[in-house]
Amino acid sequence: MRVLSRWLFVAIIIFLASGCASGPKFSNFKPSISNLAPGSGRIFMYRTSMLGFALQPDIMLNGEKIGKSITKGFFFIDRPAGAYELSTTTEVDRKLSFTLGRGQTRYVKFDVSMGFFAGHVYPELIETTIAEKEILECEYAGALIK
């Protein structure tokens, strides 16, 4: 019985770890980020909460899949200046519309709220000064995921 308990504990730990990002922390990754191309802006997507770790919906930007909302993870994407709609779908669609300026960096945080049948992962635009502190402990979750 004791051996079974240990194996169950190990299996639970492995399951929980598989739902989290596993790349370098933002604080270590930041120096390797390239400069923006002229006329472009940068969008960082990140998720700090462990709540709803099994929920990892696709992140869509203007209808194009750009990644997944992964617990304790971040990634970024560069795009031309303009208007954008970012969305996730779990039990319901959650959308965020914003404008990206030339040379601008925007931060989108994903949080989880409870739904009727499942949790909802929703995007929220965060002020740069707040986001730069929150994202520090997040781990790189990869670039474009198709």
C-alpha cells in the first residue's frame, strides 16, 4: 500500500508539472530578445496563476492561432502597428480588442474565472509597469505554436 501511495504521489507531481511552462524564466530570457523591426510592435502573452492549470486554450490573434495559454508561461509575438483582437475559447469565447502602435510593447495577462461547466481563460491588457513585475517568474512557453 505504501509503494502504491508513493507512485500515486509521483504521478500527480508529473501531471501537475506537465501543465506548466518549462523554458527559461523571463528574467533570464529577456536579454536574448531581439529588437523590434521598424513599424512593428510587440505583444507579450503571459499567465501567472496555477488556477485551472489543466485549461490551456489556444490564443488567437485576429483569427490566427499564435500559441496557448500555459500556466506560469509567457511568449511574445511581433506584429505591424494596427488594431488587433485577441481571443481564447473554453466554455465560452473571451475577447480583447486593442491597438498596437509602432515601437510599442503591450502585455496581455490570462486569468481564469469559474464557469458553469469549466473554467474560463480570459485575456486582460495590463499596464507595462505592473506586467514587467508579474512576468518575471514566468517561463518561456515557446513561440508560434501551430
